[in-house]
Amino acid sequence: MEYKQLFQLNISANAQTISDVQSVTSDLEARIVFKLNAGNEEELQNVLRFVFLSGNSFEFWTELDLTLFEKKISESWLNDFAGLLCDMNYTKLGNKKLVGYNASHPHAIKIISQIQAFLETQGFANILYIPMQEEIIIDDIYIQKINSGVEDSAYQRMLNTIRNTSYPLQLYFDLTDLKNGPQNIRVISESLSNRLSQAAVDKDMLSRVYMLKKALDEQNDKNKTLHSTLITNNTYIDFLKSIIYGGEEEMDGAGNYKYSEMIKIKRFYHYEYEILPLWYKRFGHILKVLTGKRTFRSLFNDNVQKYK
Amino acid sequence: MYQTLIIIFIITFVMSSKKHKLVLCHLFYEDLAFKIVKKLESLNEENTFFLFNLGGTLHSNAPLIKTINDSLLNKIILQVPNAGRDIGAKLRLFQVAESLKINHDYTLILHDKKSPHIKDGEKWGDELLKIIEPDYLNQIFSTFEQQKNVGIVCSSNYIQNEYSKDTKSFLCTSNNIIKSVLHTYHIKTSNYDFVAGNIFWVRSQLLRQFFGSKLSTDKIIASLEKGGNIVDFSKGTNVHAWERIMCWIATSQGYSIYGI
């Protein structure tokens, strides 16, 4: 669909409506936003099973409803939520996974901090926690909730805003709030797409900005892995140097490197034994046999006992 | 005599093929990832469930994802955050399998071991991976069926033991961390054998028993070093400590390690 270049559809679902919503999102090339009650283990289990075991592939992110929150979110729920975040199709923008929450809850900050603290211990450092409102601009990302149609003033505001962000506009629909649900989403999307297409300069420029931003994010991701590998390799080189030089690469007064004990012994062996003529070393082996320190057979066969 | 042996073999084969298998596989290197997925096809059947973690940049490797999807029946592909190298990923994969209540009797724990900093590092990985070669699979499952005291089956060449009874310490840089973890979580064993390289088959009940009663996987993951630069050349790490302790999950419950 043409409008995918300029904006992305996001449609909310809960554990009961997943199957219905998924058929709509797949038709409209939209993402699912799972509305989860923070702490409800059974609901999250159902969503987990649907995501991982239904055999359907779809992009999604989550919005946490904190209404049912009581005292503390269980470790079991937190672990299941961490598992859900690991799904390959979990939405990432700017290499950050999106987690929305209803900011109107009086203890919202406290609850989200608890979830964030747990997830950070599990290695989830790149998560964007989004306080959901009608219109949100956060980390260069613009999310607009659509409840009915888009009026002229709202359209103009959207157009002005997307000129200053680097990701496609995220249109968020709640199917339960919309009359004629999917049909309405299609009408709104196409109308918006037509209006944006009329502003041809904006459309082409914006598409290019989004494309380049996506490429940049992918390169940053690769860069991170390469940087990490580089650090590991440098650490190994330092380790090898420490074996050779016994720590710092220091020189003595005569301008020679100071070597570690191991290297000193190796050099001693080399200069005291290894550089002797071959015939001399072989005579030494025969001498060992004659003095009973080595077996006679070992002179001719490497697979027999060498020393007595 | 021969007839009896053939009957025992057939019974063992039928029984083991009915057992459910779980494969927890962490991949990081593109060249090895394809090779391992290809090898894992020998385990591809209705009773086997595969969980993959695509580390590094592999999560955006469309050909690899397609190969996994096309060649394996029951599979889930994840992108686990980089916490605790392969150990952290394997623990997270196990936690997801448990959350989804996947039925399994034997678990294969593996990763694309390369050890680029070690001479013959790839050979080490190849040797460890012989436990997924078709020639060895029957032997592995019949060992589990017939020797009830065997908890882990792995490549015999890499069963190591670093414990010194004289000094009551482990001859590795992670000695102090290992001792601390064993003490904190009351893990007691007299057999400190471990699989160097952390690739092995294990009875699933031992993992469930350990993580259910002693400590949860998230507590271990929380203790592991984050990021990619986790080496134990001169200083021990929690990751390298757990690389060893993973095998003592079996030995601490009275089971042994069997090498093939």
C-alpha cells in the first residue's frame, strides 16, 4: 500500500480480540498493539501462546494498562513479558522496542520504573517507554491516535509535525472505539494518503528521510556488534602481549623490551639447547638411552612409552 | 543372542523416538549458523521443538531466517538481548519454552562455537557438535534410556575437571566466582566434571528441578555480564563460572556426564 511509505497503521487488540484483529491488521498491513493488564499472568500467557505458537507472523508492540496493578508485579509476569519482547516481530523504531502505558494512572511512573529495572537486569536496555495520549512525540517518533475522521486542522498539524520527525507517522486506532472498525480505518488511511500525495514535495522528501533513517538505524545496529567484536579482539591482543611482555610493553635502559618469565625461560631454552647442531642433539638422545633415562624403542617409534 | 540385541535396539529406538526433545540454540556467526541449522535437520520431527536466538546482526539475516523456517517443523526464532553471551541466551530460551509449556524430555543446549581467538577453535566446535550427527543420535538416546544415572551426554573429548582437591579450588580465573555461586545457592556436588564449550544433551527434568527449586533463570541472567566483551583471559566472569556450573545442575542432583 502506498501510504506505508508515509505512515504506519497500529491497531490495538487484547487477549480476547487477537484473532479478529489479526485478520484486520494482515489485510491493512498494520501492526497490532497488544493491550495488556500489567500483572495479569493468564492474559499474558494467552498472548504469548498466540504470538509464538499460532503460526501467524505479524508485527506488534504492547501497551500496558496499569489499572489492575496492586502492589507488586510478579516475577512470573515479568519473565513472560521479557519473553514476549524477544520476539523477532516486536516493533522497533530507532533500534528501540516500543512499550506504551497509560500515563494517567497515579502510580504509573513507579510501576514502569519497576518493570524497567527488571528488564534492564535482563539486558533489555533499548526500550522506549511511551506515555500514551491522543498525540505523542517522543524520541523523534510521532504517534497520533485517531478516533474518527481527520479534520483539516488536525491534518495540517500532522503535516507540520511529520516534517520534523525521522520516522513515518504512527497512526493508532482502537477498533472498539471505531464505528465500522476496519472499513473506517481504510477510509481514513486512504484519505490521508491522498492528501499527503497532493503535497508531492513533502511526500517524496519524507519518504527519502524515512528510508535513510531506517538505513542509518540498521548500520548503527551492525556498528554496535562490530564495535563489540573489536573490543573483544583488542582485549585478546592485550592478553597475548601480557604473556609476552608480562604486562606493560616496557623497555629497559638498553632499549630492549622487558619480557615475562615465561618468555625468558623460552628464550633460555632456545639459546641453550635449540640452537645446538642436530647431530649433537641426536647424540644426546642416545646418551639418555645409555644412561637409562629413555627407552630404546622410543628412538624409532613415537607411539611407545618415551621416558622410564 | 543377536536377536535379543536387535530387539533391545528396536525397543530403545522406538522409545527414544517417542520422547520429546527441546533444542535451545544460540547463533552468532553467519557462516556457522547455516551449517548448524543444516545439521539440526537430523533432529527435525514432530516431537522436537527448536528455539533459536539470533545474536549479533543475524536477526536481520533474511536468508538464515528463511532457512530455519523452511527446514524445521516446530520452531521459534527470538532475538534475546546481549546479556551473558550464549549462557544468558540459552537461559532465556529455556525460560520461554517453560512459559509456553512445551513438552520435552531431553534438551539439547548448543551454540555456534567458534572461539576465533583460539588456535583450532572451529575444530573444537565441530567436535562438540558431533552430538547432533545422525550417527550418534541413537547412541545418545539409548544411553539416556538404559543408564538412568546419566544426566548429560556430550563429546568425550571436552569433558574437563578443573577442581583441585588439595587446594579445594578451581584452576581457572573464575575460581572465586564459582565458589561464591556454589555457596550462595547451596549447589553441592562431588563431581566437578563439565563440558568445555557448553554443548550437550541433558535430561529436561534436571533443568526443571534446578531452576524450579534453587533459583530462577532471571536471577542468573541478572548476574551475568552484559555486552559483547566477555572474556576470562586474566579475570574471571560470571558467564564463565556458569559455563561450568550448567553441568553441575546434573551432577549436583546425583547424575553423571557421559562422553561419546
